[in-house]
Amino acid sequence: MSHSATPPKTDEKKSSDTESNESPSLNKKKKPVPGKGFNKSRRGCYNCKRRRVKCSEAKPECRGCNRMGLICVYPESPLPTLKRSHSTASSILKPRINLDHLRFYSHFLLKAYPPVPHGAEPVWHNVAAMSHEYEFLANAILGLSAQHLTLFHGADYSIQALDLRIAAINGLNEALSQPCLTATDADARYAAIIALTYQSGYMPDAMIEFITMLRGWMFIQTKLVPDLEMSIFRNFTREAFVGSMKQHVALQLTEKSAIALDDYLASLKVVRTLCQGTAEIKYLSALERLGRLAKQSPIEEMVPCYALTNKMTEEEFKAFTEPSNGCARVLLSHFLMLNYALEQHFLSPAPKHFAFCKQISTAWVIRVAANLPSKFQQHIMWPLGIATGLIKT
């Protein structure tokens, strides 16, 4: 029996048809992607780089620009090839040099360095050079300079000044936790605390911080720099400070200043009724003694004004500087305005001659008076009168 040929299966036919229909498309050549398969041309012209195609680098005109009628321009010099490590890339993305810091550094050398004792400029130039090796010191002098620019030169670097100050304090605290291995280590710590103290004196809300920094200044001077002969600060003695002041002041009290001192002592007599704690009583007694001695030798007594809290114990000082201690605020206001009254004898009123600026110290007293409870108001009348100019010295 004969059989007819079996027809091809429908699926096979479809498959065959599909293959025959698709085969032409498979044979089509894909359009080349510009630049694909070529190495980058680092010396190519700008047009080829923008189009991301390989440049023939023909001079004066490459083939691509010639074909497209473009003006062919090459970089003036070959682009450098950099192999950047992670640290290199990081340093490029986050440059360590801040242009503001350069200005602060220059201003410190010219105007913002602490100006006493007289003739200390070379010392502070040495400190500036030393700061390259001590980051906390660099932050301290830059912060002082930024604050000085903000207060005296109409610029607003207050945020930078505060950031640098915080970094300096943190760095100094860390340094103080380690022993000083060299005299330079001690000098760096001493210079930093002086710079931080002066910066406090330029800050409108830092009265307690100023007092605290003064205490730290004296602590570092006595504990870390006991042998001043080995220090660049060997001339930073009480005698040197007094001698520095004598070059700028009149040696005799004026009649107005003598009257102001009498009023000061009378005011302290009223304040005595407020004093309850040991620290307050000791501080009041020291202020009274300074007032009496200032009548005979006002210049000799200006320097001890800044060391009145140094003999307090840690517990006494902590209680004395508590925000709720209104009596201490009244006493500190008397200290500030006693110093202010004595400073009236300076023949040169430029702020650089003072350990802290007059406008700041008076602002501190006005701020204290505004925040004191009513029961303290009668006790702050004398310092407030000096601060506001109602009492002349």
C-alpha cells in the first residue's frame, strides 16, 4: 500500500518562516557608537571631546572638524594623567586651606595678637610660627583674630570664631591630659590659653567664660611654665605687665576717679549684706582691698584684679559661677567697673592696650543688671552707673 508524503508540521513551518523573515535583520550591521572601541584621546581637540569621539589629533585641523566644517581648537598643553589614591582624592575634594584662615592668620600677626606686656610682638610672632605644629594653638590664634575682626573691623566672622574656639578648647583639653615633653609643649599650651582668654574678652556674652579662662591662664602659668627662663614667655611677669601699663598711664588719680573709688567702696559696703558663701565673702574682701590700694597705686593694683578667683577651691569657684548666684554677678560687675575706672588713666584709649575691650565689659554689666532679680537691683547701681556713663570717672 502506498502512502502519500506527510506534510510538514504547522509549527515547523512557522519556525521556518520566522527564521527566513528574521534572517535579513540579523545580517544588518549596527550603527557604530561614536568613540566605542577606541581609547580616549587625551590630547584631542575640544570638539571631539564634546562629541565623545576619537580625535585624529591632526594639526592644525583634525579630520573630524575638517569633515564637519568646525573650528578645531586644541588645549594649550596636554592634560595631566593623575593616579589618585583615596587620600589624594579626599584632599582634593576637601581642601584644608581656608582663605578666611589665611586672613585671620595675617590679621593676628598685624593687629590681633595680645598686646601686653609692652614689646611682646616678637613673642607672638614666634607663637604664630609654633602654631604650625600644634593644631589647638592654631585654632586658638585664628579664633582670636576672627573675633577681633568681628568686633573692631565691621566684618562678621562670629560663626568661624566660635567654631575655631570650640576646636581650640577641645584640643587644648586633650593636650592638657598629656604630659609636656618639652618647653615648647608648655609654651604652646600657655599661648593657647592666653589667646582664648583674650577672645573671651571680645565676646558680648562671655563674662563667666572670661573669668574661667583667667583662672585657667594662671593655672597653666604656675603648673606648666614654672621655669620661665626656659620659656619664650619669660618676660610675662607681673612686673612686666605693670611696667607695660606705666608707659601708657598717668600715675596720679584725678579728682573724679578718686570720688569714683569712694563710691565704689561705699557700694561694696552695701553689697556685703548679700554675701553668704565663703567664696563671695573672700571675693568681696579682695575687691575692698583693691579699692583702698588703688587710691595710692592704681597701676600696681590693676594686674591683681585679674587673679581674684585663683585662690578659690574648685568647689568655691563652681558655686561662685553658678548662673543662679546673683551675689557673685554683682561682685563681678564691681570688679569689671573697678578695672574700667582704673583704665581711664590710660593716655591712649585704643582698645589694643586693654586686656579686654571697654565696650564689651560695659555690655556685660548692663546684661547682668537686666537679668538680675529685683532684690539685687539696688546693689548693682554703682557698676551700672559706670557702664551707662551716668557716673563719670
